[in-house]
Amino acid sequence: MSLGITKADQLKKNKEPKFNYKKYANWIHSNNKECVICGRSDIEIHHITDIKRIAGKRRDDKRVVPLCKSHHKEGENGIHILSKNDFYENVMDLDALLKHSSELLEEYLNA
């Protein structure tokens, strides 16, 4: 006796919905999030992509932190200017960035 539910229907039902990065990024900006390093408000969203130390995909839209332009791409202490090792040793370590990222995502998911 069949209840009319196929295996494909069950898989679709059990599949987690796709994460909406655009909505998450808009939420970060609209909630006035500040640079996790210096507290400035001119933020850009940085994806944490150190695959040598983080298990998983190279780019994960859930693993992000707000950084000001100086700490992101423009300043001498920017994560895209310094080597990642120099950034982690002299500006903010990877574990701290990951902690900020997890807290931000949790706040978003509970909003």
C-alpha cells in the first residue's frame, strides 16, 4: 500500500533550505554591525577562507565577519594586504575571527 509519497519527495522534505547569503549580508549592514577589530562602522563582509586550518569548503557564506575597509582590503593591516599568518599573529587570530563569525550567525538565525 502506497501513501503517495515517493523517495524523491521525502528527500526534498528532509533537505535543509538553501542559505540566503544576500539576506544575511543585508541583515549585517542594516543592523549597523561594526568591524570586529576596531569598531568602525564602514564595514565590508569578509569570508574566512583559511582552508589549511578550517575543515570544510573554501568559501562558506555562513563563515563571515564584518571588517572595516582598513582591516579588510585597504589598510596596511588588512587581511588581504598582510599574509594570513601575519594578520593572525599581529591583528586578530583565526580562532577569534571564527568566534565572532559564529556569534554573528547565531544572532542572525535567532533574529
